Amino acid sequence: MTKVLIGTVKPFAPKAVEQMKEIFSNAGYEVALLEKYQEQSELVNAVKDVDALIVRSDKVTREVIENADNLKIIVRGGAGYDNVDLEAATAKDVVVMNTPGQNSNAVAELALGMMVYLARNEFNGTAGTELKGKKLGIHAFGNVGKYVARIAKGFGMIPYAFDPFIAKDEIENEGVKALDSQDDLYSKCQYISLHIPANEKTKKSINYELLSKMPEKAVLVNTARKEVVHEDDLLKMFAQRSDFKYISDIAPDCASEIEEKYAGRFFFTPKKMGAQTAEANINAGIAAANQIINYLEKGDTQFKVN
């Protein structure tokens, strides 16, 4: 019998797990559940006899993959997949997939919610500012970027985007002005919302050269990965630009210094929260389950990333 492991430190919503189990049961698959585990060794041991693995932000290392003798497919419930060792998976002929689009609305709502929270001075009773009329630069116009644009327009923001991998027509069909370079984006927009992946080209790419181009009262919003921001340059911006603010869906490594010196100019979620809604959990979980079945039964590799 085909065996699937759902291995998650941060569990899927109970309703999501219930529906995933039902999907696998109907396919005649066995399901094992490993939730809220404390040590990486628990995941290493749990994969020994499984054919498929579903994770969220869990670290699927070379050790995990090499210890899974029967493993054929890994699905990351979410868009980012930098937590999976793709090289190790490919070496063992293990297919890796993500579930793009399933968390997009949740991430976009969080981005705008954090903007409102900081613009209104954390609701501390003092006069803040409005988002209406502010220029918003969307750095990468994938699924999340599109949702961000749609919600931002509802606030009356003026959205711009830069994405070298998406045709200008596609961006502008969403009512968003497409710009020719990231320099143009950062020079024009008071708010910048990051939606780029973390890879060798993008890590530390959001640097002082880019950030310093931003106009007065600049706000950088990061619901992507903390690694894409150059933290030394981030601290330089805080020190040199008293108008600069930073909002992030995960605290940077230099958070303690920012917290000590720059009160009122930042907000960090206590843990990565972009996909932490019941709806996103259910969407990603169901997608992951269906993708495993479609691959094992039909050879469907539509969402393969390795």
C-alpha cells in the first residue's frame, strides 16, 4: 500500500488534515501524521518507509531524503520550496512540487494588513497616515503580487510592478503599471512589497543601493524570505534615513538591534504568518494531496520544481 507522511512542525488546520486523509483514503493510500515534532531526527526516522511526503516550512535535508528508501515525491504545501534540498532529491529521482497560488490571498492580506498597522502607528491612539494615494511597488508579479495589487487598489493605492519574467501586457491587464527595471520601481514608490523567491541570485539583493533610491517616508514590506534583504544595508538605511520603515513576515537576524534603536519604525510577526489562515491551510493541503495522487497514478508533473 502506498504510504504518505504529512510531516509538519506547524500543523495544517485540523479540517485540512481531515480532508487530506479522506482524499488519500479514497485512493487506497495509508497516511501517517507527524506534527509539532521537536527534533529533525524525528522527521528523518519517520520517512524511512514512505512513498510520498507533504511538508510546510519543514527542512527536507539531504539526510531526510537519503533515509527515505521508497520516496518518490515531496510536496511543499505553499509556494516557496527553498526548505527542500532539490539537488539531493534529483539525485534520488524524487520529484519535488510546490502548491503555487494556494496561499496567495492569505499572504497578500497579511502584507496590506501590516501596512495599515504601521501606517496607523500600531493603533496607539496617535494620528497616522492613510494608504490611499500612495504608490506601491510590487517586486515580482506572481500569484501573490497579483492579489496584493487587487487589494491595494481597493485601498486607493497606485500600484506599479517589476517582473522581468512576466510580459508587460499581463501586468498592465491587471490595472498595474509595469516598469522596466527594479531601479525604476524603487525610485518611484513609497511602499515596496517583496515577492521574490530566495535563491542564489536574489539573496541579499535588496541592498542599500536599491533602498536608498526610495522616496521620502519609504516603507519596505517583506512577505517573501528574510534572506533576500541585505541586513547590513538594512541597518544602514535605518541609521541614515530616519523616515525609513521595515515590515517583515519574519524577524531578520538583526532584529534585536532594530528593536533597540528604532521603535515605531518596524513590525515583525512572531513567526512566519503569511500562510497561517484556515483557508490557505485547507487549499494547500488539498492541492498537495491531489498532486501526489495525480503524479503517482498518472505521472502528472505540472508543479514539479526540480
